Amino acid sequence: MIPKGDKAEPLNTVEFVLLLTILTVANLVVSWYVSIKPRRYHGVYRFLSFESILLLLLLCTPVWFVNPWSWNQLISWAMLLASIPLPVYGFRALHSKGKPKGQFEDTTALVTTGVYRHIRHPLYASLMLLGTGIFFKDITVVTSFCAVVNIGALVATAKTEEGEMLEKFGEEYKRYMERTKMFVPFVI
């Protein structure tokens, strides 16, 4: 993209559709092999989340650095930065404490320490922050719709995954749900 004044030139329609198609196929393949094929159906909703984040990214790229000190850019950068530590600590805990069998999602032990001590879904909370942070780059009707789809898909992902975890870990997971929040410590 070549900067034009304050704004980079957006992708033309062919570039946009081609990039969206390639990345959607990649998202579909990964979602199939990581979640859906192994019968972890929360991956269907997570696919929708990744698609909405992809659309937000493609739509907001031209204004990524426009007016860097505006209120919406400051909120955007704060949310984008806040989205980084959650997956770092979340993946580390899943790998070290969850004793995954194969893929990192297929844990054999319930992880309730580290970031999981406070919230049940730090990785999805991170995706909410990421998508909403990108949304704040360019607030329009279309990006608002994408941001709402992202949040809705992540809530559905978390609820579906919790059903899967209740089946897998039973009463232990139920007690864990009672003492933690889904996304924000002490709040939600």
C-alpha cells in the first residue's frame, strides 16, 4: 500500500477478495484439523471469530497509523498491547501444566494456575481485545458489525468449550467455573 496523504491506499477489490479467500481457506483448514475433526466443536465459533478479525484487519489497515494521538487510536493501541500477555501466559500454562496429548488444546490435566487462576478463557479474552483494538482504528458500521460478531463468536466459543470441559473434567471443572470468571477477573 502506498500512503496517500494521511491514509494508505486501501486494497482494490480483486486484491481484497483474493487475500480474504486465501486467508479464509487457511483458517478453515486449521480450524478443521485443530478443532472440528477432533470433535472439539467450539472451533466452529472460533473460526467465525478469526474471520471477523481478518475482515477487521483488511478493512482497517489503510488507517492503521492515521492520527496516532487521536482518542480512538490511543484506545486501539492500549487494547492491542493488552492482548499480548494473555496468550503468552495462557499457552505457557497449557503446555506446562495441562500436559497436552498431541495438540495444545487437548490437555489431560485441568489448568487452574497462572492466568487461569483468575479467568477461564485468557486466549479468547486476548482475541476480544485484539478484534476490538483493531475496530477502534476505523469505527464504521461495517467494522462495528465485525467487532460484534467477533465478541459474540468468542462468547459462543467459550460456552461451547465449557460444555466440552464439563464432559471431560466433570465436577472439578464445575467447581473451577464457580470460582473464576470467563474473561475479566472479578467482573465477567
